Amino acid sequence: MQLLTASIREQLPALYAQEHCSDAIAYVKFFMPSSDMTWYATEFDGEDTFFGLVQGQEEELGYFSLSELQEVRNRFGLGIERDLSFAPTPLSKLRREK
């Protein structure tokens, strides 16, 4: 599966473009099958670096790279996938309730 298509690249704002937004928009969702790891990208540098919401055992905003997402495999050989039905969503709707 192609994790990042040309149309998604065009939609993603540049790094820091949503820095002052009160509720940034996630444009793409990546996830690891058979785990609780999910990455929501809100910005992209156009080459390799995303910024967004990362959920696993913890939840945090941070940077992650396309190249690392492409390389990761679980013990069954499955790689990270892109949620094909994901639509742009404000982070407030994606955060876990505390």
C-alpha cells in the first residue's frame, strides 16, 4: 500500500502552518494492524517529516517520518497502513477522553 499519495501530499499543510490553530486538522491516518499505534498527520515538510497526533499507550503531539512508517513491520510481517476511509478531522475529535 502506498502510504502517501500525491493527492494527500497536496492536501497536507506545510510544517508549522497550523501552529497557531486552536484545533488543527488531521488529513491522514496511519495505523499498525494488530496494535494500538495510530499516527494522525496534520502537517508535512514535503519530503519525509510529519507533525501530528500519535496514539499508543500514551498520546502526544510530535514529529514522525514517512521513511520510518514505511520500514516498520510487526512480527507477522505486516506494515503500517493508511486508513482509506479517513476524512480530514479536527484533533479535538480524535483525542482520547481523559
